[in-house]
Amino acid sequence: MIDNERELIAQLMKGDDYAFRRLIAQYHSLMLNIARAIAGDTFADDVVQEAWVSVYRNIVNFEQRSSLKTWLLTIVSNQAKARLRKESRQVSLDQLDGETPGSYLDGTHFKKNGHWQQSVPRWNNESPESLLEEQQLQRCINRTLDLLPSAQKAAFILRDIEQQSFDDICNILSVSAANVRVLVHRARLTLMQVIDRYQETGSC
């Protein structure tokens, strides 16, 4: 896998158009999700296009001190924040309503190391009814994710969906490790509340 990435990077640095198309096919959707989380739907497409232009122009300077994926996400994150500044709608990703670092663990759903206390139970998908329930729950989760504050949404996507390390997320979003943990915890807690409510009531 590392060798494949190195080969891809080498091709990109040579200006191989096919390699660049491969890169876009692999990461465009993820970059769009991050752009939407930070800058909103209105600017996301433009942000990602600007990010790809930046990638194309700067790939020859990529020093490979991080993975290619982390480098791409850092670029799109920076482009999204720059767009917010340009639109005079600067959002501080460090603004956490005065919550002190380290207060992200409540002991109910998470262990002290930040992992879930219990794994999320598997849904029984053997019947059409259960499949419909799962689809309805997924819609609730997606709707809730869209309503999260931009910093929480971006941190949650990077950590729990894309499995990025906390160090990488700090670099991508330009926030401290303590704040990343707070952001991820808040997003997880909100989504767990949605899941709990759905399991109890059958509605969002």
C-alpha cells in the first residue's frame, strides 16, 4: 500500500494526467465533505476546485512528511478557512464556549481513553422492516451530522469516519489536541443521543 502511494506520488510529480485523475476519483468526495463541514454547502464546490488547483501546482513540493491523504485534507481545510475569511464569515475552530480541555469524558458512553464503553449494537437486517428502520435511523444520523457546528462535524468525519489520527486532525484543522478531543466527543455525544432517542421512540 505504501509502495503504491509512493508510485502514485512519483507519477503525480511527473505531471501524469492519469495519476491525477486517479487521485481525484479517490479523494474528491472526502474533500467535498470536509469543505462542506468547514465552509458550508454554498462554497464547498469552489473550495474543492481551488484545492485541486493548489494540489496540481504544489505536488512537486510535497515532502512526504505526512500521508498523501493528510496533505490533501490539510490543503482543502486551509482553502475552506481562507474562503470563510474572504467572505468575512470567519469561524474560530478554537472557540468551544469556554469548555476547558479534558472535560470531554463523561464516563457514560466513553472510557477514559476516549473509546466507546460498548460497541454500538448490530442491527438485525433480516426483514424488510428492520432494513427500513436502519435506513430511517441513518437519515436521522445524517440530518444530525449536517446540523452539527462546522468544527465538530469536520473533526467527527476525520476521526470516526476517516480514522485519521488525532495528530493529523490537529494539523488539518489547526487546533490543539485537547480541542480536537472535545470536538469529537461533543459530536459523538449528540449522535448517541439521536440513536438512543430513536431506539426508544422510533423517531428522530
